[in-house]
Amino acid sequence: MELLIKNGFVYDPINGVNGEKIDIAVKNGKIVEKVNECKAKKINASGMVVMPGGVDIHSHIAGGKVNSGRLLRPEDHYRDFEKKTRITRSGVGRSVPSTFTTGYRYARMGYTMVMDPAMPPLEAKHTHEELSDTPLIDKASYPLLGDWWFVLEYLKDGKIEECARHVAWMITATKGYAIKLVNPGGLEAWGFGNNVSSLDDQIPHFGVTPREIIRGLCKVNQLLGLPHTIHVHTNNLGVPGNYATALETMRCVEDLAAGGKPVIHITHCQFSAFKGDDWRTFESGAEEIANYVNACSHVTLDMGQVIFTDTTTMTADGPFQYSLHTLSGNKWVNHDVETETSTGIVPFHYKRKNYVHATQWSIGLELALLIRDPWKILMTTDHPNGGPFIAYPKIVAWLMSRKAREATLKRINPKARSRSLLQSIDRELDFSEIAIMTRAGQAKALGLNCKGHLGVGADADIAIYNFNPETTDPSRKYKAVRRVFKKAAYTIKNGQIVAKDGEVLRHVNGATFWLNVQTREPAVLTAEMQRRFKEYWTVEYENYPVSENYLAVSHPITVKADV
Amino acid sequence: MSVVTAVTCPVCGCLCDDIELTIHDNKVVKVKNGCAMCEAKFMGYSSEHRLLKPMIRKNGELVKVSITEAVKKAANILAEANYPVLYGWSNTSCEAISVGIELAEEVGGVIDNTSVVCHGPSLLSIQEVGIPSCTLGQVRHRADLIIYWGSNPWSSHPRHIERYTAFSHGRFKKSAWKNYVTKIKALVGRKKVQSAIKRLFVKEKIPSAVALSNFRHTPYLQTGKNSRKLIVVDVRRTKSAEIADYFVQIEPNKDYELLQALRALVRDQELEVDNVAGVPVEYLEEIVDAMVSCDFGALFFGLGLTMSGGKMRNIDAALSLVRDLNMRTKFVIMPMRGHFNVAGANTVFTWQTGYPYAVDFSLGYPRYNPGETSVVDILLRKESDAALIVASDPISNFPRKAAEHLTENPLIAIDPHMNVTAQVADVVIPSAFAGIEAAGTAYRMDHVPIPLKKVVEPPKGVLPDETILQRILAEVKKLKQANVREEA
Ligand code: SF4
Ligand SMILES: [Zn+2]
């Protein structure tokens, strides 16, 4: 099928296109030079913004943890549901939507690819079953490897190549996409109810430190040549004073960077940018983080923006979630996974009038606005931790409009308002910068060459928003910005229009991307490995890997590593 | 003759996946590593009452028909019904469940699984309180205190203790089997001890050092830092109770009182009575000491807690007790799920609809209100007008009034067996055994997904649940389209 998108204002930062009126041609699911004008279906995009489809580098949409969140919160679903239509399946929404609804809602906003960032390897099949049931968008998932016993043991013995081979095996076996670390070392300690509090704490029973894990896996990532960097949720997340830990985490891999390329991604940085000694002296550490990031080139971040709403927090950071439970008194789910990781879930309500919550809201935006290079700071809410992804249009409006920020600032806790750095920030992002933070930069950080741009050969994943930047000023008309980003005029996936003006037109599967990491010497199933496998896990080696039939549409990417 | 390894046992929620089967002539002839229940299933699944042909009731009699006719009839019944119920799902694969949910949505019916009659109250409590839990390997590696409450794993989940808890061998905590073997020896005959030892060492050779005669003199009898303690709370002195370090015999229906007393003691409050639920407070204090001083405690609860007086209140209290214990040490809690894939049914229901059971699609979107949308209540209110039962036998285990309403309306049964429900059904479709004759996925009681293998061919013409349901769904869609066209 051929498609021609005519006369739109195109924002394609990767190809240096900044609002120019050009036509985009699509054939067989790819962007092409040109199509037969007479035969092609034409979309008149005049007076509209055309961008690559949105990409989300970090959003908890599938797997055991998300599903426990759904189970825990029937009250979250009662008021927000979607009826079955001739085309779509029914489902429930709010902070932990059911799988079908998740796919539809992303597509309606013009998103076409979403990364689930926390897959317990032992439960990888569950994540993939849910991803396969999430329609319209492409997706991938990051296996949690920072506390995996194999990693801890190899790193303790300094066997970096062995470690790399096993990580390669694991990513391939779980059909994963990147190396994820969550509170490295802290989750193993949580197995006995403890935690770590600095990069140099010894992890009980294993004799390695968080610093050694972060550096070790960073090196492993380089040895394997994976498309994304290590993806790190820092130690001390959610603890006042943790901006120092975030800085140290970024610093600790500085020397491993080469050629100005990023080697670490600090995720939902807002939660790791707290200054102060306790909740009373709590304040923003965004400026310190921004200053550091502005002066270096080995880091990318995503925001983890807080939205004032009722949501469900869920991370692999068991000890953090427990502290959130004791702090809030809200119901709590914990699920530790043998040999690998943990999980915690706590419902949470961010309130405008609460000093800490309002300051958190401010920190996210401060980071996005103080970090000068939008390629380094990507837009997320760490869905659903900072708030559900359906709130993205609000964030776009805050970033594009000082007026929008002021309107919210007026209504937040007065102490938080008076201390907020936002008062002194005039910066307003333009559509090109928004395109970077919501698609181009995300795809680039992920090393996804076929996503995030509209150059010839790219996947024809396209979003069209009904906003005329020539006649309308997004800074003044921020409510219009919110409106158009909520419902894309068109969402095109693989060259097919899947949603139009908020209505889903098709229920088609997206693909699941995964890395087939081939090492020179594979981590073979030696007798030793088999013995360890039996000892470490309660399932058999044969039953552990995720076979390809768990993926509705499988999209393997082969990575050849020289180890 | 061929040997298949790493087969998953489709019987109980332990979902042991280390079974070794010898297959000869499309039959399982030998089962290794499994318990008696597992062996019985693999060796005897196909013997009696096996359904082989689809049937439809005509003039009061079930007569054999083609699969196409049976599917058409089933689709007709469901498409014409106003408020059908689709029930069962705990003894089949997640893949089949997934199709079942779409079918329920398509016909605007209610889909419910067997949780409604077992751990339904547990799920409701989890939605109130939350749950601190983990995978079973975590217990194996770390737990030094194991509690079974209202559960007798020795007979209901025979390998639970040896694979995951007291008798298992973990990284930080060693198996306590030696202690138990001596204990059993004191209690029962020599033969039983030997078979117990054999089971524990099933993969290794029995070390000569453990030969029974030497037992008393071996250095294995440790009660040190790495040993495990077992507590059993039950109304009866069960087999599991006999091997426990502490047995708390509780008066029937007094679980709530006992749990609240334990909670008070954990919070260092004094109890002003001598006895709670028939248990001396001194004994309880000793148990609470063990609870707060362990490194890692795990409480497993069964239907003895879920179904005794108080039900949901009991589970609320148990979950709260364990949550409180986390202020003192590490503690987890887990329901002992019975059917091999009841956890999978809850899991798939939840990711597709947001709710774990009792999901009503009659308004076109998922609604959940156990008590109202749960199948037994619907039947008791006589609201449904058709039913599809998959891999379950509600006629023989639902309350009589509920079962009666099932039989008063068109009833479809999909099952490998001619069970009571199939005998009274209007459409009967034989299905392949999930995990023996059909592959798929199941979720263990701790929510670890494990593949089910197809190890033998089903009898000729017999299809897996998933395929049968897909065919019914396709037929229902066709009927609906035809209706739309007619109206237009
Ligand atoms: S314990 Fe349960 S799952 Fe394991 S072998 Fe026995 S019946 Fe099968
Ligand atoms: Zn996250």
C-alpha cells in the first residue's frame, strides 16, 4: 500500500528537518523517496505538524509487576473503562490499564513504540505474553540483570568476559533488549530485608559493591556492543540527598566513555534528584544534575515527571517500595524473584498542596529545561510511577509554555512554589525539541535506526497533530497543545492508519524487538552451568528460555560480539 | 521407547517441571521424579470415562455428532443467550483461557474461574491489604522458618516441602530433612522413612552415610544457624503436622482470633488471657519469638484458612500479620493454589480485563463485583440462561441450587472426561489433556510461567481446548455478522 502525506509541517530532527513543508511518501510500511501520486492514498496534512511516531524509552506496561498492580487496584479501573467496539477489545484504564487498552491509548497519542523497562528474567514469558497482547505499538523489554547471581559472582572474580557471555545468553534467552540495573546490590540485600546506601557498600554474601556492578555491566555492554547503554535506576532512589548518588553513578563510568558516545542512561532522574537531609529539608537537586550533564557527553536521562493524580508506583526496587508503603500507609505488594531481582507496588497520590510532591513535580521540569541539549533528556513519567502515560500531553504543554507552568505553579504548595527554580526559567521548547524528547532522542538513545525519523528506509511510523505552528503560538495556546497531543489527527503504524482523531481504526499487532546476541564463544551449557542452574532456580534449564512463539510478531536484531 | 525430560506436571499448583517420562507406543509407561498424584495422572489419565466423540442431546439423549456440528450448536447456544456464563479454566492452558475471555466478551457473558470457590477471598483480601510475597526459589534459598496454615501439603501438594521449603536445599539455608527423617522414624515405620529418603534423593544416589542404621550417629543432625523450622497450624493433626517443629492445634473457626493474638504479640502487646483459640498463650509467645527472630519467614495458607469461618477477615489478618512482621524481619506469605493453572487463569484474566475472576461483559466492558458477578451467585439468582464449562465439574461441586440452575439451561461441556457436568450437558466436546496431549503455558502458585509439554498424541479427532474455543469463537462471530446483515 502507498501513502502520501502532503503539505504538513514536518519535524524530523534526525534528518535536520525543522518544520519545513515537505511531503512524506510511504510504501510497504517504509518511508520511501516517492510514490505514484495517482495511486497513493493521500493525507492532507496542511496546517498540521508531522512527526515520527512517538517512542517511549521507559514505561511499565507489561509483565508480572504490572499485572500485580492491576490486580491490586480494582478501584483504579471502575471509573475508567473502554467498551468493546466492532474493531477493538474492551478493557480498563487509569494508572494500570489492561493490555489492549494500553496499546490503543498509546496509539491515540501518536506513539508507535514503547519499551517495558523491567523484566524479571524468570518471568520473562509473562512479560512477552502481555506484550503480545498489546496491540498497535512495537515494544521491547529490558531484563533485570544488576542483581543476578551470575553477574555478582563473575564480577567479584573479575571475569568480565565470562560475565559478558552469560549476559548475552540471558538477553537472548529472555528475548530482551537492554541491560537493566535497579538499585544494584540493593535488591539482593532486600532478599533478607536489607538495602545498600552507597556505591561502595559491600553486598552481603557476595563481596561486590554497587560501583563494581555498574562499572562491570557498563563494560559488558560495551564488549557486547548492544544498541542501548546500560539502563540504570540508581541506588538510594526516592531518598533525600540522593542527587549526590546520581552524580556519583554518572561519574563512576565517565572514564569508560569514548568518542563522545553515551555509556549510561539514568532513568526517571527526577526520583534521583533530591537534595536535603530528610523530608523536612527536602529540596530540588535538579540544578546540580543539570550542570553536570551539560558539561559531559556520556549520559542520557529521562525525566520521570510527576503528575498530580492518583497513580500506582511499581519498581523492581523492593526496599524503596517498602519505604513508600511505610511512609504512605498505603497497601503494599512485594514480590522477590529468586536469584535475580525483586518487585514492589504501592498506590500513591501526588497532591498539589503537598510540599514534597509539588517539589518533585518541579524537579522533573527543571531537569528538562535546565539541561540544554534535548537529546540528553527524554520525556517520561516512568509510567505509572510519576503518573500514567496518558498525561504526556500535559508535560508537552508545560515544556512549550511558560504560561502553562505558571498556571500550575499558582496552584501548588506555596513553599514549593517559592522555592521552585521554574520561576526563573524562561525557556520554552519548540516542536523540534519536543520531537527530540519524545521520539528522535528516544530512538537514538535506544540505538533504533529504523525509528524516530522520517528518512528514506525508516519504518513508516508517523504521527500527525492538528496544530498550525505558523498561525498558532504554542506558548500562549498551551491548552490547544494539550488537546492535539492527546488525540493525534493520524497515527500511522507500518504505513497503515491505525488511529484517526482519537478513534482506533484497526486492531493489528505490533512487533516485539529483541536482541539475538551472538558471542564468539557462546555461554554453553556446561555441566557446571547446569549444576548451578539447578541450584539457583526452581525451574529446569529447558523450561527457562522464552521461545519465539511467545512473541505475536517477532523482530530479532542480531548483535555480533567479539567475546 | 523415548524419554522426555523437564516435563511439567499438570496436577497441582507446585507445577513441578522436572518430571521425566518414558513414552512407548504413544503411552506414558514410566514416570520419574513425580509424586503419587503426578504418577496417577500421567499413567492413568486416559483410562476410564475418557470422552472420545462430540455429542449433542437430542430428545433427551446424548448422541454422537461431528465436531463441526457440536461447535455450531455450542456457538448457537452462546450467541442466542442473553447472559451466558463461561466457567472453569483452572485446568487448562493460558492460551485457551485467552480465547475464552474473547469469547465471553463477544457474547456479552460472564467469565469466571474456580478461584470463586477456593481462593476468591484471598484475592479480595490482597486487593484490600496487598501481599508481601516472592517466588518459591526465594523461600528455598533463604527461609529458616516455614509456616503452613490450614494446609496439608503432605497430601495436597506432595512435593511442596521437598522442592521449595523445609526439605529443599538453598544457597543460604540448608535442607532440614535430616531432622525430620529422625522425627518420622520415631513416628512411623521403617518402610515409610526409607521411601521418604528415597524421594528426597531421587536424583542422587542415596549416600551410604545415610543408611538408616547409622542414622543416629551421623553428623548430619544439625540445628544450627542454617537449619529450618517448620510450624503447622491446623484443626487436625495432619501428616504435615507430624513432621513439624511446632504444631498449633487450633479450635475450628478460630483462625481470626489466633491471627489477631499473634499480631498483638508481634507488636509486643501483652495478652490478658491464658488461651487463644484453644492454644496456651505461652506457646504462642514461643512461636512469635521464632517468627520475629528468623532471618526469613514464609507463611503458606490453604483452604483451611480461606474457607473457615470469617473467610476474607481471616486472610486480611494473615496478610496484615506478615506485613507487620516485615517491620521486624523479612517475611512473605503465599496462598497454596490447588489446580495447576488457577494462578494462570487469574493472571490472564487480569492482564486482559483488569480483574482476576468474576468478570462480567454484559455491558460491553469488564465489570467486577464478586458477590454479584461471580458465577455461583448468578446461578443462585437464576440469572444466566446458558453456560459453557471448560475443564471443570461444577455440577458435582457447586451448591445444589446453583447446579440445578445450570442444568435448567443449555449447557456446554468441554472436557477430556465424561464427568458429571458432561453427563447432564446438552453439548459435549471432548478435549485433549492440557500438559499431556496439548502444549501451552501455566502459572505456578508463585506466578512463575512454565511451559506445558505435549508428550503424546490425543485420541484421533480430539482437539485441544484452545482450538475448540477458537472454532466456537469464529462461529459466533459469523452468526453475529449474519445478524447484522439481516438487520441492515
Ligand atoms: S507436587 Fe503437584 S505438581 Fe509436583 S509432581 Fe506432585 S502433583 Fe505434580
Ligand atoms: Zn521504571
